[in-house]
Amino acid sequence: VLEDQFLIAIEIEGMLDRLGCIVVGLVPTVARALALLERDRVDFAILDVNLGRERSARVAEELLARGVPFALSTGYEVQKLPEEAFRDAEHLGKPIDFHRLAETVRRLMDVRETP
Amino acid sequence: MVLNARRIDHMQLILLAIEDQTESRRADRALRRSEERLRRVLETDAVGVLFFDQTGRVTDANEVFLRMTGYSRERIDAGQLTWRDMTPPEWVAASEQQMDQLAKTGRIGPYEKDYFLADGSRRWMLFAGRDLGDGAIVEFCIDNSERKKAEEEREFLLGELNHRVKNILAVIRSLAAQGHGGPEVERYKAVFLARLDALVAAHALALESRWSTIELAELVARTLKPYMAEHSEAVETSGDPVQLEARRALSVGLALHELATNAVKYGALSKPEGRVRVSWRLEKDSEQRVVFVWEERDGPNVAPPEDIGFGTRLIRRVFSYELNGDAELEFRPEGIRLKGWFPLS
């Protein structure tokens, strides 16, 4: 979970917990997110777009390159984001719509379980 | 070359004068070229050029200025246009100040003002000028009404954003305060509303600063205000001037509030003789960093809690997660001590 506000990050963590996911990391910056990707296996990521001083596009690019699915949770309108890496990205809303998150996680699990 | 020959018969001589005019011709041509260049410079689109005399009368203007403003060359030639005619009443003082500056430094502006066009309508203009040394004054002006309009729109949107942020916080506060429940629910409500109020106070500061920077002392004062009525004697605050980015100030405000409520519930502020010292300093080595210390004493005996509450967890994580710094929390018998530090920018 890449989100610069701790309170929002732990709320997303709680939602993922309830869905039976193991959250390998909450990270507030691009650098810490990239380090996490080096260190751990990540099956799915949730990205905030505006991290205060930087934007998360660099992480989205890395996820695309690694074939790791991700979804956005941002206050912006996703269609208007200028970054190429965010094109076609799923948007979970902000605050996150739990049902949409649940559906997304379930869909990803299905894909994984039936290769 | 100019040749000039003359026969002097009685001496059987021909006097021949040869004058090399290469230099002076070249100088003439250069002068004409330079004048032509300057004339073109003065007819650059969108840049009006005005010439004044010492009394403020317009003596000449370029075509761009006439087109921009609608004033006629006849009026200028008749000496019937002065800067005062073109200056709305509320801008006269500012313009006179520019004239004073001209008298002192030989320069005008750059400055902006609202300006009367010939038809009485107004445009924003940016002016800059100087004394030409022969009693004349030249002034250049650019119509920047479009930029002004964009600025006004941005102002409006920022005001609108502030309004909506405050409104949504007020709506959330009202939603949370509705209904009554058992003591558990009421307790939770009180905790939640106090947290929300701290958030509202920090947001109000951020909005006032127009999301630029906030003085740390001001943030501390505002966040602790709800507790100061009862504990004004017990809390001492001091520190270096520190300008915090608004976004980061919101994080610090959150941690401060948790520290204060914990102190009231379990710490130094739960006893009349308890004291809290809040201090901060700016340290400089490779980067500027803020060191923030919350120190309690003379409260009830403190023992490390068996399990860390949400507030305590939040305090630490504000420093390590949101501020890219870190924090140490000590449960000393005389009271807790939190030392947090983070890079200023």
C-alpha cells in the first residue's frame, strides 16, 4: 500500500486484512515502495497518486514492468491523470469503496488460481 | 572616396585632395540601421510605449499603445493626455509613489495597475519606465488583464476549496455527534470529536496560510488551546522559529493532539501539580531538521503500558511514516518523554 498519510494507509490495511490478504507493507514514498518491491513478493498494490512531494507514477511503471496488478486510490479523476503508467488503471475511490476493493481482490485471486 | 582636384597653373601643379569617407559613411549607415532597429523595437506587438514630460503630459506614444488603449494621436499631439487622465482614482496614490521613485532613482516600476482606456473601460497593465536624462520619461506597458483574470479565478477556486473542506469537516462532525448511546459509545464519541477538532484546527491554519507554511509555535498554541483553559499554568512551550509546510503541519498537529489527550487522561495533566514542557529546536548539519520534545513531570507514576494504544502508535508513526523522521517514546517514572525529529523539508 503506497499512501503518504498514515491514517489512510492503516485503514486500507484493515480492509485488506478483512479480505484475507497479507499486507507486506505500508509505504509513504516512492523510494520505500521500490525498496519493498525488491525485498518482498507483491501480488497486488494499491497506490495513492499524490504523495505530497512526489507522485507514484514511477512505482506504477515498475509494477507494470513486473506484471504486478495494481489499483489507484486518489482524489483525482483517474481519466485526467497525465501519466502513461496510470492509463487503464482501476480506481477504488478515495476513501476506498470496500465493495469495489473486495471485488477487485476476488477477481485477481481467481485469475491467479486458474492459470 | 571623394576626390577633389585643382590645377595651380603658375606652379604647374595639380593639387589633388583625396578624402577617405569610408568611416563616416559607414557610421552614417550604422546610425540609420540602428535607428531603424530601435523604431522596430518600439513597434513590437503588445508592448505599448509612452513618452511623458515632467508634468505628466504624454508627448508621444507608439502605434501599439494607441491601438491598445484607443487614445488618438491627435489628442496626444494637442497635449491633452496626461497619466492622471488614464489612472482610476484608487490608483492615483500608487502612481504618485512611482513618480516619487522616478524623481529619486530615475526608474518607474515594474508595477501593475488598473488603467482607463479611451472608452472608459478598464484593463490591467504592467508598467516599467525610466528617465531619459533630457527631461523626457519613457514608459513601457503590457496589458496583463488575462493573467489577472486567471489569478482572480485561482483565488476564487482556492476560496471555494477552503469552503468545501471546512464544510465537509463540519458535516462529518455533525454526523459523528448525532444520536446517543451507552457510556462506551459516548466515550468513543468524545475521543473521536476531540481528534476531529484537532484536525479542524490544523486545517484552519493550513487554509489561512493558503497551504504554504505554518509557524510551529502557532500550530502548538492552536492545537493545545482546548487544554489550555484548564491547564494554562501547567504547560510551557518554547522553541526556535520554524516554518512547517502546511501538509506536514497537519501531521504534527495530529501527534500533538494525541500527546495532549493522553496527558489529560493518564499523564501529567491528570493531576494539578503535573507539568508539561513542549520544546523544539532547529538543527543544522547536512540538512535542517526539527527536534521536537514533549516532556511530562510531576504527574502520576508512569509505567510502560502493557499494550500500546492507537494514540501512541499514531504519535510515533507520524514522525517515522509521514514526516520521514523518527521518534523515541520513554515511559519514565516521573512522566513520559517523547523526542521526535524530522527533516524540515
